[in-house]
Amino acid sequence: MKKKYILNDQAQFVGYDLVDDDYIAKNNLETCILMPEGLYEPQTFDFGTERWSGATYEEWLANQPEPENIGPTEQDLINAQLLQQAAAQQMTNAEIVKEIATIKGEN
């Protein structure tokens, strides 16, 4: 088995399939020439030179959008408040159970 690389109409890599070793690429939307490691998007195949090209990791990283600093959502805040209330209720329940045990012990 070998990889058949699937390309778009700009010869950019979009995916791959596994095919039999004797498979021959049928059109300019696929190739079986192995893509070298270390290429980042956009990975492009040149049918004239039969070579892959792509960005380096540093180039790819420089083109990535800055991650948004997203704080807690309104639902996250509500959940946190509910958890605090539940914990407080458990403490109250434990105190009540202790008081009941103390009262029963006195009688």
C-alpha cells in the first residue's frame, strides 16, 4: 500500500487515500510522489518538477492568528456559583446532622 495524495485545482494538498502499490495517478488532482516531512500549509505539488513545496514551521506559525483570550462564559460563572452554593449546603447539612446526633446522645 502507498499514499495517493489528493490535490485541489491549485495543486494544493487536501488529503490522501491508501492505494495498491501498483496504482498510477490518473490526473492532475492526485499524485503518488511521497511528500517530504517538515512541510506545512500550504503544501503544493509541482507537476513540472514533480516536487512538493510548502511553508517551514516558522513561516506557518507566523501566519497563524493570535489566540483570543476568552474568559469564562456566563454559563461558566453560573455553574461556579451553583457549585459554591451546593458546597455551602453540604456544610450546613453536615452541621445539622452533627447537631441531631448530639441531641439524640443527650436524651
